[in-house]
Amino acid sequence: MKKNITFFRHRRLQRALVLYVDDELPQNEAAQAHVHLEGCAVCRQKLADIRACRELLQVGRTPQSVPTEQLWQRIVRKTSARTQARFELGETFSSASFRYLRWPVVAAILIFFVLAVWMKSNDGERSVATSASATIDYGLFLDDLRHNVSEANFHKRYPAQVVKLAEARQAIAFPLATIEALPDSFRLDCVRVLECNGKKCIQFTCVKAGKAINIFQHALGQPWTIGQYAATRTPICNVECSLVNAKEVMAVSWQGKNSEYLAMGDLTPQEFAQIVEILQ
Amino acid sequence: MPLHIAQTLAERRLDLRAIFLAHHRRLYQVAYRLTSSRQDAEDIVQEVFVRLYQKLEQFQGEAMLSTWLYRMTVNAGLDALRRFKRRQKWETSLALIVNEAAFAKENPGQQAHIEISEKLQKALSRLRKPFRAVIVLRDFEGLAYDEIAEVLQIDKGTVASRLHRAYAKLKKELEALGIDQDYLKL
């Protein structure tokens, strides 16, 4: 038991010897250590070893010559390069406050990029799906007319086939409009068959005084929209019509006996009334 | 580059130069004692000051700056040791010969010191990294226990205990290299 106590005293003191050498021990502990050292040869030897090491370290403390200017020039070159890079990237991006946000921001940009790519890749599929299943959107046609892009986007979405009048009659399930009944001033230029949602509709393109008029005819109940354009209900020739006035062009839609019509073009109200009256 | 940014950078460079002149020698010695390589010591000091350049605005007191510089240097030194552990085994003795030969050329007539210094550095390089760090900071740099504790981010008691064990290991290594207490009497 006594041996153990002595062992622990040695261990404790030996750990504190470094502090004793450096005068870092509290006064009472230093006094206890002093007393112990006087009577303990083992600890005295340890103390001597530490002092010898210390002395040797002081003797061997040969300072190395430092290449001051060379080192400074290296630092200047390095900091200039980094500063330039920081400046090019923008000071904010490298600032201390931004550093903590750097990775979340990078992650957000990456996620956004991946989502954008994914949405873009799905966009094609969605377009196809739209043309296959969604309602026909004549708003696109109005857009094309207003931007003078000659129905490009509309026919990209709803492919059309140019046909003869007789072929058009056979292609659809409802009676074809009596387009021939329009006065000669409405010269029939082209007949197209469009397909949307498995159903077919007809596009007549007429020309009056150098201006194109497009008249669409589709089956009753076939869903369609006119995009973002606002329509007002107006009776024309005792027929309830929806009128869209998009400044450059007008659109008038009405319901006939067996089908629905939509006429679009840069026409006067009188010319639209003439069309409604004849085709209804 | 806009003028106000250029001026800020110029001022920052001036500040850095002042700090460099005040501290670089001590940091170089620490780095050299840890790595036993002049090249590594230069790289470490350079890296420390480049990092400081980016953080200059954050330091308000000299004590805080000094501690940070030591901490960066010791950490970089220990990292370098970790990275170049294998290389060091091969190059330590060569680096020592080159370094001490250079010193001998600069300080003729100090052959005994050179020999002790060489063997001491060799013994130090054989110590484990935490032991080497405390000896370098305490005996070469003369840092107080509190300062060492702050630099190494350990408590004061651990500093004392590491120092105690470090001296015991160093003594063994020195004896293995043929240096004992009697050597000092020469």
C-alpha cells in the first residue's frame, strides 16, 4: 500500500515537474514538490533530465537564416494572383460573409440547373402530349398573327395538312361550312385539316383585299381556348358571338347548327358580320 | 480594377508587410523546427500570410493575431508532416546536412553548436507530432503555457503533460544519437 502511494506521488510530481521547472506551480504545490524532491532520488533524476533537455534545446537553438525578401515576393505574387481571381469572380463571392453561404448557393444553382434541364427535356414531351390530349388553343394563332410569324408556332403545335375542299368534307364528321357561299371578294386560298385530341377540324384561309382571313370550323363540344385573350359576348346578326379585340386583329366565334366557328383576321366589324351571317 | 478597390488592396498589402516583418522570422523557425525542411518552412510561412491577407479585417488585437499566426503555422507544419511523412523519412537527414552546412558557412567556428543543433533537430524529427509541437513552441519560441494551450487548442494541464512526455522521449532519442548530459560539458 505504501509502495502504491509512493508510486502515485512520483507519477503526480513527475507530471508537475515541467511546471516546477518553469515556476508555474502554485506556491503550496511548489513547496510540497520541493520537500518531495529533497527526499526522492528518482524524482531528482527526472528533474535533472528535464533541465538537461532544456539546456540542450537552448544550446541547439540555432536560428535558421530566413530569406526575408524572397519570401515576401512569393507572398506578394500569390496574393496578387488570388486578388485578381477574387476580383474577377466578384468581391462578394469571396467575402467572409459569403463564405458560409458559398456551398448552399452553389448547391442551389446546381439544383436549379438540373431542374431547368429536366424541365426542358420534358418540355418536348409535354408539347407532344398537349397536342395529343389538350384542348386546341387559338390564342397561339392570334399571337402568330400579331407578331407576323405566319402561323408558325400554331402549326408547330397543331400540324395541319393542306387538302382539297372535297377531301376536307370527307375528313370530318360534321357538315362542312358553305365557304363557297362567301362573296367572291373572299377568295378561298387554302383548306387545311388539323388534328387535336383525336378530332379533326378545318381551317379555311381566305384573302380579302390582300388581307388574310382564317376561319376555323370544329365539331360541337370540342374543347378550345383563346389563350390569355379576353372575350366579350356580342350578338352579331342575331347570333350570340364571342368577340376578341386584339387591336391588330379581331376574332369572332359563334356556334352554328352542327359545328362551331372561329374567324380571325384584320377585318372590319361589317366584314365579320357578313361571314357570320353566311356561315351560320 | 476600380480605384477604390485598388487603394483598399494597396492598404491591405501595406498592413500585411508590417505584420510579415514583425512575425515571419519566428514563424519560419517554428515551421522549420517542425518540418526540418527549409522549403517546407518557406511554403508554410507563405501559405500562412496568404491566408492572413484574406482575413486581415478580422483581427483587432495583436495577441489574437499572434496566436492565430502560430496556430496556422503549427497546423500547416503538422499537415505538411502528415502529407510528406514518407518523403521526410528519406529527406530529413539530407535536409539537415544541407541546412547545417549552410549555417556552418555563415557562422564559422561554431562547429560544436552545429553538431548539437543537427542532432537535436534529428531527435526532434523522430518525436511524435504533438510532442514536437509543444517543444518547439515552449523551448524555441518561449511561449507561455497559456499561449501554447491557445495555439494548440488544448488545456494548460495537457500542455504540461505533453511537455513532460516529450522531454522523456527526446532524452531517449538524444541518447540514441550519442548525446547525453556529459556532452554539454564539452
